[in-house]
Amino acid sequence: EKEKRRQLYSSDTSDDDDDGRSSRHHTTKSKKKTKSRTHRKRRSGTPMPQDESLSETYSESLMSNSLADRSTKREMKGNILQQLGISAKLLVCNLPLSSSAISFSIVLLGIVWLKWAEEMLPSCKEVNFHSSQCTYPEFPGCYFCDEYNKWYILATRFHTVCSYIAGVSVMLFFAKAMWCWRVFIDEMSSPTTSSPSGLIFMTMALSFVGKGDVGEIIVILASFLHLVLVVWFIYMSMAYGTMSDPSWFANTIGIGLCAVKIWFYHPLSGHILIAITFIMTVLFYPICLIRVALNEKMSAT
């Protein structure tokens, strides 16, 4: 019996050893296979699952960074454009009406030099204002000149540049009336603050006369608006009980410049405006002269 038990025990242990050996052999084989697979994958360049996750996160970070950069660039561009728009609006809204005198002086500078060149050049001959040869209808006379003369070309170009600079700068006041209409109405509601506004229409008439059909329309519009301004300014002065002074010139007697310019296109309308100018000159000029002579605040001496 003891021998039988020994035999059975030895057979069981041998079987267990065989099973352990086989299991160990299988595990070593599987480890070798996995190592060979990983080695092959590394050689072939196929990423591991961890490498795949790292590459995905890296690509996502690159995409997020690029999108963030694009959004910041768009915001910067939008902010720059908004800042430019706000600054331009603030500049136009704070533009005083008295600055229209600069535009008026610029256009007069071009006219003076052109007339001086026409009077001094021997190739220029005086013609009728309403003739087709009158290119620049400006006082004291209209001239027909040699267009190939270098001095005449220089004078005409200088006159054109001054006219367009003055005309474009005057258009800023129309932008002010559209963007900041409350400020514009507030300035036009007092005889003191609205006194330089007539220079706007005078500059328009001087800048665009002789510029074709568009110039004719602008001159007619400037003359009509100046006539409306005359009526409104006299009404305000009567309501506030103010007397005439030299600052009234632009809004009242200054319509004579618009009358002269519209006379080149429509003589009858020009005659009517000239008659209105003459009446206001007779009424207002003596009062202004007396006030300047007797009032110590207005008198220069």
C-alpha cells in the first residue's frame, strides 16, 4: 500500500511539473511574441496606443492654438477698426463751425493765384462769362488761355487742388449733421454759435463752380441752403433780441458770393439773391459800423 501511494504521489507531481513547465513555456512564448510584436511595431513606425493618444492631444492642442490665434487676430482687427471709427466720429462731432473759415481761405487762395496768373500771362484773353470759352468763371474776369503753357498748367492744378481740399473738408460738416445731429441742432439754435455756418455754403459755391453738371447742382444746393440759413438766422436774432455785428456777415451778406456763382448758371436766380444781399447790406452795415465805432468792446482802438 505504501508503495502504491508513493507511485501515485510521484505520478501526480510529475504531472504537475509537466503542467507547470508547459504553462511556463507558454508564458515565455507569449512574452517573446509580445516583445517581438512591439519591436516590429516600433521598427515599422506604427504608434502604440499611448503614442496615438499623445499624438491626438498634440494635434488638438495645435488646432486650438491656431484657432485662438485666428480669433485674437480678428479681435485685434475689429478693435482697430472700431477705434478708428470711434476716433473719426469724435473728430467730426467735435469739429467747430468756425473751422470752416480754413476751408474758405484755402479755396480763396487757389482762386487768387489763378486769377493772378491769367492776368499776368500774355496768352490769356478776357472773354464773356457765359461763353463756352470761360472755363473758370471767377471774378474779376474770365479768361481764355493757352492750355499748354506750363505756368498756366501749374496755376490751374493748384486751383483744382485747393478747390477739392476745401470742398471735401466742408463735407465734414454734413457728416457732423448726420452723425451728431443733436450737437449740430444745438449749435444752430443760437445766433452766437451758428454765425460761422454761412462759410460752409460760400466755400461750396466757390469750390465747385465750373465743375460740370455736378458742380452746377452743388452750387444751386449751396445757394438754396444759404437762403434758408439767412431766414433762420434773422428769425433767431429777432427771438434772442440781438443786434447786428460784423459776425453776421457770413450768414447774411455772404449770400452774395452764392448769388454771383449761381448767376453763371441761372442769371435770374442770381439777380434775386443779389437784390436780397443789397437789402441786407443797406440794413445791417450802418448798424454794425455804429456799434463798432461806439462800443469799446468791439472797437480795436
